[in-house]
Amino acid sequence: MKKLILLFLMILLALVVAFAMGWLSPADRSAEEAEAAAERLHPVGPSFDADSAYAFVGAQCAFGPRAMNTSAHDRCGDWIARKFSEYGCEVSSQHARLRGYDGTMLNSRNIIARYRPAATTRILLCAHWDTRPWADNDPDSTHWRKPIDGANDGASGVAVMLEIARQLHLSGGLTIGVDFVCLDAEDWGTPQWANSQDSEDTWALGAQYFAAHLPAGYEARYGILLDMVGGQGARFYREGFSMQFAPEIVKKVWRAARAAGFGSYFPKADGGMITDDHVPLNRIANIPTIDLIAFYPDCTQSSFGPTWHTLDDNLEHIDRHTLKAVGQTVIQTLFTEK
Ligand code: AHN
Ligand code: ZN
């Protein structure tokens, strides 16, 4: 009897050890190994130049706030279009008059820059280029009706796209096509000081227009939205609508971040659900699109960070390292695509 109990205990111990070492499920084990291999450091593609991207943020801010219906906005739009053509893209524009939350008609321009327009496999990159007309989240209420520089909220996403376009032009090594779409009228959503109730469709007006008026025959495998990708201390959590509409793209990009060496910027944890330009792309255009958007779980001023919709959203608060982490991750994603 004693021998039997001892034998039983030994078998039990062997089983526990086998489970602990992961010997019992070869299928699980090889899936884990494949995942680990996909995340091992193996950078591909050209090196994203963060100083160049930073200069692109500065160049946009130098026009002044790019709020809708201002000349700084229009002049910056011309500059953005010219830069993308310099980098070999075929550039077109979608002009529209869009209705703001209070009935104001906004002169909107989506700028579409196509890299390798003949390629059939295409990835959509997008960011808004307009800036918020009101610092309505500023701690000082005397600033609430003043326009912001939008170094992070506006300029950073376009700057990262311009630097990627410049690197594609220099390296010439990418065989798939990329569409850089600079969306307008994102940030005219109902201000916090308005009497009217905020409705989510007052945001992302240019993206709503683009999604409903895609260029004839337009197709993209998937999309990546870049929003507030230059802030100090920024981290990119898995955004809710992205997980709902395009979870496999989230996985792919988070993997690419690890392979490129920037995994620490992309926690494997969930952020909030953000009404942003990717929502109409998913819902109206049916292009699975994720949002790379900074999320600050511990910031009391805003979960978008301490400078969000404040006068502090300026060049001084841009961190080149954040631009680099996002830019290199997107390059890694593009050059990993088959
Ligand atoms: C809302 O606050 C509803 N959405 C944030 C989208 C946004 C504003 N991105 C930049 N500015
Ligand atoms: Zn904003």
C-alpha cells in the first residue's frame, strides 16, 4: 500500500513537472515559439530619421495654428502637398465644404499622396493635418477660445508620414504601394465650453467625407491612423475600435514594434475607445484601420496627455524618441508586408 501511494505521488510529480516545462502540448509550444520568433529583434527597412521628422513638425507649426478657414491652414496644405510630390508621390486633393457643430461651413481639403500608384497591394497611412481652433482643455479658462499650435495634435502624424515618404523615396526598396492620406477637419468637434451636447459625428469630418467619397476603385489591405505620435512620455495602448474592427492589424503592428526594438512604447494592454478618423474608415469605407494614438492612463489633465487641447501643445513638448518609435514601427510593418 505504501509503495502504491509513493508511486502515485511520483507520477503526480512527473505530470506537474511536465506541465510546468511545457512538454505536454507540442502544438501550444510551437505556436509560442513562432510568436517569440516574430517578436525577436530583426529590424528591416530604412532607418527613420527622427531629426528630420522633428523638423517637419516645426515647419508645420511655423505656419501658425492650422485651424479651418484660416490662411495658415491653406498655406500649410499647399506645403504638405508639395513635400509629398517632392518625395515622388502622386498627389491629389479632395475639396469639400463641411458643416461644423454650430453650422459653420468649413473649407476642407483631404490630401492624398500615392507612393507607387500602380502597385495593387496597398497600405493606407493617415493622419489629420488641421489643428484645434480652441484650447478648450487648457487649465487656464482665459485660453479656452485661443487656437493651439497642434505640434503633437496635428503636425506629428503628418511629420511621421512625410519622413516615411522621404525614406521610401531614398531607399526605393518597398514594392507594395502606400497611400498617405492627410485628413482635414478632424478637430472641429464640439468645444467643451459650448452649450450644445457633444456628438461624436462633429469630429473627423474630413475622414467621414473621405470614407464616403473614396477615389474610384480605391482599395487598401488595411489602414494605420497616426494621432498624437510625438508627445513626451507617450505610450500606445491597444485602442478599442481598432480591437473591434481590426484586431489582427493591431497584433501585426505591436509585433513589428518589438521586432524593430520599440516594444516598450507599445504595451500589450488596452486603452480606451477613441472617436477618431479611423472610425469612418472602418464603418463607412470598410477598410480595417487601427489608431496609433497616445494614451496616458495616469494623467489627470487628459488621458491624451498633459498638453492635449492646451496652449502647451507646441514644439517644446515634442519628443523625437516618440516620433522615432512610431515611425520605425510603421516602416517595419510596411517592409514585413508580403
Ligand atoms: C474625442 O475627444 C471625442 N476624440 C479625440 C479625437 C482627437 C481629437 N484626436 C485628436 N484630437
Ligand atoms: Zn485634437
